[in-house]
Amino acid sequence: MNKKSSNLLLFSSLMLMIFVLVACSNDSSTDEETASGDGAGSESDLSADLQYWSSYNESEPQARVLLDAADAFMEENPGVSIEFTFNGRDNSELLPTAIQSGRDIHMYDANAVNIINRFSNSNMNLNEFFEESYPTTEDTPLKDYISQPMIDLARDLGEDELFYVPMNPQAFVFMYNKSIFDEAGVNEVPQTWEEFVAAGEKIIEAGYTPLTTDPNYSTGIFGYYLSSLKGEDWVFDLVEDETYEMWSDPAVLEAAKAIEELADKGFYADNVSTVQFPQAQQEFVIDENIAMYLNGTWMPGEVQDTVSEDFEWGQFQFPTVEGGVNDNTHTAYSSYGIGVNQDNTNEEAEAAFNFAVFVNTGEWDQQMVDQAKALPIDTNNENPEALTDMAEIFENTEGNYVSQTAIATNSDNSQIIRSAFINLISGESTAEEFIAEIQDSN
Amino acid sequence: MVMKKKTIFMFLAPALILFGLFILYPVVRTVIMSFFNVNTITSPTNEWSFVGMQNYIDLFSNPTFRISMVNIIKIWAITGFFTLGIALVFAAILSTKIFGRKFFTSIIYLPEVISVIAIGYAWLLYVFNSQFGLINSFFSVIGLESLSNIEWTSPDMLLISMIIAAVFGAIGQYTLMYLSAMTRIPEDFYNVARIEGQNSIYQFFKITLPLIKDVIRTTAVLFTTSTIGFFAFARVFSHISTITPMLFTYNQIFGTEINPETNVGMGAASGVMMSLVGIFFFILSNYIIKKSDYEY
Amino acid sequence: MKNIKARLSRMSFNKNQLKLTPAYIILIAFTVFMAYMLGWILFASFSSTRGIFTGNLFQDGLNLDSYRQIFFNSNGLLTIFNTLIYTVPSSLLLIIICAPAAYVLARFEFKGNKLTQQLMVIALSVPGIMITMPLFFHFSSLGVHDSRLVIILLFTANSIPFDVYFLTAYYKNLSYSYEESAAIDGAGPLRTFWEIMFPMAKPAIITITIFNLIGKWNAYFLPLIFANTPGMRPVGVWLETTITSMITTGNYSGMFAAVVLAASPTIILYFFLANRLLQGVEQNGVKG
């Protein structure tokens, strides 16, 4: 048959394919802020074109502060240009593979634990940079200038090395509504679990609901209780135990009983089994009939569009549990951080680090505080109004737990524990049933 | 008909080349990968170490995976039954001489043109919401307190809620398929029944259903193959009771915000298991609804 | 006489309509539900979070902030552009590639025909995750990223099994007489295919193209893995990212605004094209 024309068909369809593909494969132009200075007459000697991958979303206030800070930084350092890619929380998943596939990324931010665990192949050791002082650190070496607990945490995580510049410190503590506490006659924040239960009972008497939670933060109270009782390492072992035999330990039952008691006494909001994040935290500030919520210091920032101006924020740390190994000087806290890619040239690394310092000290750290209601990392900056109690909490803090406590650290079972726990706090199941539900999942 | 081998090859080549490069080769490589310990998705072959069946053993001792397997079977059975069932009813209604037939058809098909993610969030954030949700406020307005108190988004109900949303998102496509088959049935078949005085329910079961049996079989197969990849709704509803093998595997490969550790070898094993289950269901749905002998 | 007949038929018509009452109830209930759901979401997107929670949507007046925020901070237009670029070429390519393949598979006997068809059918049951790991690895090690070409190729390849399966079934049911008369006229296989058999399959091709366009417009899984950077995202992935960011800032009206923006292009287009589209699909639906 007609060989020529079948060749022609193949050829023309291939050409069409190629044409279509080439026509639409123009390399993606990303939408980030770009600006490069004119270089001439520069006072600073920093010079580099930087790509910054962020785990914030463009619509979050932190992203806006980063963009504005970059503009200011580029104005002061005309040799530097910074281009952002805001990936949101997916950043932790996207970044390692992006760097391994050879993409130029000079600096990035993420939750501190993720920087250490996920980006270890690209993290530059930053010890030397921390020894120096910067224009915004008042002639003090950076390591002595910014918040010491956050530097210590960075050293802990990095096994005595520093791999990131801490930003946006955060702690997981009880947020409470001061007006409700006042009205219910709770004049002192609870220091012990008994005082906590007593405070809740007063709140119920005054016609309010003591507690609520969204599912993702729900197990924090249980994790805190167990970490106080047996220590954090024990809780890590508990969630990693593949036989689930540790769940038969009396300590687990004791903690579960304590929570069951709360549920029995009606501490939790009625809809606690149905809320989907961030419904409960919105109701906390909109309805103003719930007194306490174990949440992060990021919460005032997340609800800032809906909270009324006269809402009175308070914080207190998780109370001391009787017979526990840790008291209420142990707090789950962490921070975000900016890491620098070790494949950078010296110039790029220098510029990247300078920008990381620039955005986390002085004026721009204050901007983070003001716009995102975040805690400052620069000790000269003031806590946001909603988080004034945090200063005292950090002063009292001696020990650190992982963010949201160790109970939620094994992704093989964290959701199983959460689901069973929601049944416990909504009164659907007893402490024994709660433990059985988790053990049965095996 | 005869055709030269070379010409046949010309016709097949583009499809086969793309199929080979982007489907066959990756699937084979993934199957091989499932017998190796592979830490990250970018690990080159020389970092793989052979572990035999270990990934499969780990997989089946993983509680989350087992839950996801049970979930997908529930989703397949319940969603399948209601999606195909409701679609049949809608199609039967729309094939009658009803007013506004075109309008109603287009309304029923509408969810098909909306992104699954949008449908998922619309149901999760709005319809099922316990504070301002459509269902709860509807029942409390008409005074059915017991129904308005249903906790759609509680751990026990979430899977059912997700299934309802999934059924809503899928009926349009199947309704249209059935409708198209039903309109092809010659009117004579019904005239005979009508003369014999049979009612329309009888007609539906005795005439319509047997005649579109082949189409039902095809839709059952189509539904099954699409269920194995059930992912978007599960990611939107993101709860242990709604996790599916596809989402579990995705988390194994890319990690999650809480737990960044990845195990790509196990992810591959999980993908292989899903494929086997998919092929099993595929054969099963072919078997349940045997090919009929009707011709028309 | 004529009059009586007309009246009789009208009566039976009314009787039929009466019998259809349950059918009307079902259809109207579904329509009202749909309209209410979409309408409320549209209104909520112009409300405020406080308004949504207190059940009084417009207590703070008409609120355009959510839309402003989305237009200002995320790439709405780029997203639509991306989605079009991924959707249209791959849907066209699929037809050009799959129709000839399906034609020879359906109508000619040759070694490997059965095997090819079986491979395609088995591939239908293989979940997308099976192809992602090796492909992601190879693209990374080749340094290919943010390439729209890759997405188009993936979108095309991913639908080959279904499209070939669907079109093969259609070609199997066509009569052989067309080809025979073409052969008598002395037409070669290529001319026979492109001038006779390809147009013969037009109804099936239209149906499959509609399925492809809709499916690829709303694709989520593959782009989540291969096109998940701000400049590359198509609608589904964009929507998820945008809603996640609205969730962290507790902006409920923003979440609903994102849903509205993601869904409205196809809904608007659908209302113009619904009749033609449905007619096409309905007339040529799937064969058993």
C-alpha cells in the first residue's frame, strides 16, 4: 500500500506534536517579587542574586513582611536581588527534591524541626556567621543578641551546630479569655492540674464552657499530661511502640482518666467532635463563651481578622501534674528558621545570611510582631499585646518539648490517636475504651 | 481486512511509545522498586538495597495502611452502590416525557464540570458544618432536631460524609451514560408492555434494566478503576477514617508536615498492592455483571 | 370526533404528568439543593468570617476583601492560563494518537494485538501513583522542572489506555462495508482511515474529547506532584493551596471566594454549552 503517505502521516503527526509541545513549553515565569539594584555607587559590598523558597503562603502576613523587608534590604544593598517562591507548607516536601534536581535555591524557611530533619543535605553550617555582629544587632554578635531560648533550641536540634537563623518563635500553651476568667472569679492562672480543674468548674458555674479544640491540636493536652508524668522520651517510645503494649501502662490510663474526668464534667464545647480546623478557634474569639484553648502562640495572628478589639488574651503554661517527673517549667516551644544552601558561593551565602539577620532583627522583626502577631526574636522588641503573658512563661521555662508534644510525632498512628481522643473528649468513650481503640488498631 | 505490518505499526507507534515511556516503564520500575529499600524519591539506583518482601511485611503491619485498605473497600461498595443506583433512577426519570428534561439533565451533570477539590471543600466547609452548615440549619428550620443534631464531621461520621460528597460529584457522569443507553432502546419494547397493562416500575425492571445491562457493566468497571485512585476527597477530608491507600502512599513518598520521614520502597509496595486490588475488583465487576445476550 | 381524540390525549398527558409527581419532587429537590448550595457559597464569599459564623452574612456589608486578597496575592489569571495550556493540547493530541491506534486494534488481526489491548485494559486499573515515582526521579535527575511540556506529555500519556479502550469499542461496532468500498475505489489505508474511518468515529471522538477536557481541566493528582510551584499550578492544585492558606489565616469568606473563582469559569462556560455538550455525550454515550 501507500508507504510514502504513511511515512508522511507519521512525520506530520510527529511535527504537530513537536510544534504543539514547543509552542507551550515556555519556561514558567514565576510571579515573585523581583528587583535588582543598579549596583553603581553602592555602599555595601554584598552582591548576589538570591532565590528564596518560603513555607509561608502569599496571603499570610509573614509573606508580606518578607516581601517588604526584601525591598528595604535591596534598597540598602543594591548589589543584591531576592526573588521569592511562596510554596506554603508544601515547601518541606518540595524543597529537598528541588535542590537535588539542581534548582538554584539559596535560602529557605521552614519550621525548625523540618529544616534540621528534611533539609540536612543542603543546610550550610552557619556557626561563623553567628559570631559576627550586623548593622541591626547593636555591635553584639548575633548569637548573643537574639532570643537565647531559640538559639539554644537551634543548637540542640543541630547537635551543637547552628544551621538556621531562628524566626517567629512559637510556643504551645493555654490561650485563655481573661474576661471570662475574671467573671468566673478565677483570679490566678492555674499552676497545678487540680487548680486547672477547679478553675474549669468555676467557669462552668459562671455559665461558660472551659475548653474547646480543633482536631489537629486536640491530643496536645494528653501529650502534655503524659510528658509531665513520665517525661518526653517515654512518650516518644510510646508512640513508636509497634506492639502497642506500652499503652497498657498505668500512666496512660491515669492520663486518659484525667481527660475523661474533664469530659464528664462538661469541660469541652458541645461541638468538639464535629469542628474542623479552624472552626473552634474562630468560635473561641467570635462567640466568646469558651474560656481556654490549648493552642500555639500563632493563634492571635490566625484569628486577627475576626477577633474583636476588646478581646483580652491571656496565656499560661500547662499545669503541673501530681507525681510527674516534669513540672510546669516545661513548655512545648519551637521556632521557624531560615536556612542557607551549602552549595552557595561565598558571596551568595553572605548575602543570604545578611538578609536572614535583617528580617529577624530590629525594624522588620517588629513588623512580624505587628502584622503577624508573632513573638519577636529580637530581645529588644516588644511582644504583641495579645501575647504579653509569654514573656513570663519563657522566663519560667527550663525544659522544652517538641511542638504540640511528642504524642503527635509518629504519622503512622497520630491520626488514630487523634480520632480515638476526640471520642474521649466528646464523651463518646471512656478512658479504657480510648486505650482499647488505639490498641485494637494494631 | 489486511494491512501491512509496517502500516499497522505506523498507526500504533505514537500511542505505544507514549504508553511505554510514561506508563509501562514506570510501572515496571515501581514494581522492582517495591523490593528495595529506597529512602527518598530522588535516591539513585545505586543507593537502593534489596530487601525482598520486607516492604510488604512492613506495609501490612502498618495500621494506617490497613485502615486505608478497609476504607477503600467501604468507599468502593457504598459509593458504587449509591452512585450507580441514583444515576439509574435519575436516568429513568429523565428518559420519560418530563417537562424541563434538558434543564434537569444539565443541573444533574453540573458537578462534573466543577473541580473535585471545590466540591470537597464546599461540602466539608459549608454543607456539613455544625455551626452554619446547610444540612443542620435546614433540619433545624423545619424542626427535625434529631436530624439537625447529626454530627456529620465527627470521627464516626466523616467517612459517610465524604461518601455523600463523592456520590454527589459522580452521579452526573453515570446518569448521562445510562440516559444515553436508555434513549437508544426502541419505543416498541415499551408499547408492548403498555398494551399488556404493565406499570412503569415493572417496565423499568423487566425491560430497561436488562437492555442496558452491558452499559451497567461498563460503568461498574469504569467506577472501579476510578475508585482505586480515590485521592482528592481524602486529602480534603484528611482524617484517619477517610484515608485511602492512594493518600497513604503519597504521604509515604513525600512525607507530611508532622512526620517528614519518607519510605519510597514501602510506597512502591503500597502502589503495587493497590494495583493488584484494582485488577481484582476489575475482574470481579466484570464477573458479577455478566455479558448479556440481548441485542437491539 | 377529532375533538374528543385531542381531549383524550390531553387527558392521558395530564395523567402521565400526575404519575410523574415523585419524579418532579426528586428533580426539584436536587435542583433547589444545588442552587442553594452554590448561592450560599457565592454570598458567603462576599461576607466576612464573623458574618458567616453568626449566620448574618451581610452584617458588615458587602465585603470584597477576599476577592481583592486573592487577585492581589495569588495568580488567578496565570492559573487559568496554565490550566488551558495543559488541557487543550493534550486533549487534541490524544485524539490524533489514539484514534489510529484504536482503529487498527479493533479491525485488524496481527501478532500482539490482543496483548496490547489487554495491557491497555490492565493499565486502566493501575493507579496514577505507580507512574509518579520513576518519572519524578528521572525528571529530577535530568534537571527538568517547571516544564509545561512535561505536564502535557503526562496528561496525554495518562489517558491513552482509556481513550484507546473507548475508541476500540466504538470501531469494533462499525460495519466493514465502508472500508470494502474504499478498497474497491483503490484508496490506501491512510486515506481510508483519515477520510472515511476517522470521520465515522466523530461522535465517539467528540464524547471522548469532552471527557478529556473536563477531566484534565479538573486534574489534581498529577499536577500536585509535577506542577506544584506558584507559576505552574492548574486550577485544582491552586484551589487547594489557596484554601489551605485561607484556613491558616481563618478567612472563611476567602475560602468560599476561592471556591467561587475556581468553579466559575467552567460553570459559566457550561451554561452556554450545556445543551450541545450533553447532546453530544448523550447520543454517543458508552457502549457495553
